[in-house]
Amino acid sequence: MTDPDPPVKDAPHVASVLKLAAAMQRNAVILAVIVAVASIVVATLMRGTPGAIGAVVGSVVAGGLGWIGTFVMSRTARAAPAGVMIGAMTAFTGKVGFLLVFLLLFRGTTLFDNQAFAFTMLAVTAAWIIGEVVGFVRTRIPAVDL
């Protein structure tokens, strides 16, 4: 009878990347949801139903695109550090591409209020980025290990 292969030990950076991704995503989601709800309320009060729909669409698009970054970060954690960076850059390129296609498809739409969509998307994206930075800083993991 042969012994099964022993489990492969992860590289030292894997635990750090996974911890960072989880903390960044947790803080980003909390802050983005708070901003999204506030944006939806404001858009509804200022623009009515079309504003509410625009704010909901903007919140979903911005939150989904923000989530992709930390998702890719956690999925590429076991790759070499350069692989994590390639994954991050690919995710960023994909987000920009998706946003370009989305904006081209819904240019001039009357399905929702475009201003409510734009301002909500901007606010939720800013909240997501701030949440990621706060999560990164709070983990107190050095970005460069010498």
C-alpha cells in the first residue's frame, strides 16, 4: 500500500493575501451597502421611481465590479506574487471593459434616471475603495516583507 502524497504547504504569502482579501472585502461591503442605501433613499426623494431604479442599478453595478477585485485576489492567492498582480490587472481591465459595454448599451436609456445612476455608482465605488483601504490598513500586514 502506498502512502498518499503529503499536503503541499502554501507559500508564505498565501496566508497574508487571503487575510487581506477577506478584510478588504468585509470592510468594503459594509461601507458600500451603507452608501448604496443612502444613495437609493436620496435618489428616490429627488427623482422619484426612475431615480430609485437608477440608484439600484448603479449600486449593483458598482458593488459587483468592486467585488470582482477582492474575489480575484482571494482566488489567485496561491499563485506566485506576480500571478496575483496579473490577476488584479486582468480583473481591472475586465471591470473597465464591462463598464464601457454597459454604458454604451444603456446610453440614452429611459429605463432609469441617468444622473441617479451615475452619482450612485460614483459614491458606491468610492465607498468600496475606501472600505478596501481601511480593511488593508487594519490588518497590519506589511505590504513588503524584507
